[in-house]
Amino acid sequence: MFAIIEIGGKQFRVEKGSQLTVEKVDSKEGNSFEIDKVLILSDGGKMTIGQPFVAGVQVKANVVSHFKGEKALIFKFKAKKRYQRKRGHRQDLTKIEITDIKTGVAKKETPKAETKATIPKAVKKAPATKKTPAKKKA
């Protein structure tokens, strides 16, 4: 069984026990979290494709570690102008391990607010008064 999930704006193919390096996840090391954005689920020969996500499927993952990626150098240069700028960037990354792929999970339904009760009644406006035209000065 495998699933294709979306996390951090990127898509990954995951199975139970696989490890991934993704953009930083707001969770402490050792904690687990669930991913609801499952695009495709394959269970043996049966493939389920979501539109955009598969309903009732969650992928459970544990945070293994947080670290920084390799340094990316950004070098700006303009010829004959004596302009050079060298900048660097290191992306914060998280290593996660997939522990389980759950199917048949019921989604939490949010209670719908009653629209009729929340809309205030229309307020009657006072009738408009006629304006008299201004007199021209001679």
C-alpha cells in the first residue's frame, strides 16, 4: 500500500516505514502528526484518485529530526559597473518517518450556522425630503 501526499507544497510517494526530508514542520522531535492531503491511494490493485484529495484517508508520521539544508549561494553581478553581491541561504528542513496509512477515517464536520437567525431585519428608512433649488444671485 502506498500513497501520494502533499506537504510543504511538494508531492511525495510514501509507504509505511519510509523516511522523507520535507520543509520544516511545526512539531517537536519525537511527536507525531497526521497529513490529510492525500492525492492518490493505492491498495494492492485498487487505485483511488482524489479530486483534489482522497476523502477519509490520513497518513500518520513521526518527526525524526530538524536540521538545515546545504547552503545555496546567490551571486549578483553587473559587468563593468563594479557591482557584486554575494548572499547565502540555508533552508530549515525536517526528517519525518511514515508510521501508518489510515483509510476509512471519518472527517470532522463543522456545524453550519443558521443564516436566517444571524441576518438582522431590514431597518425602515425615513422618507427622503425634497430639496428646494438654490436661488441664483443677480
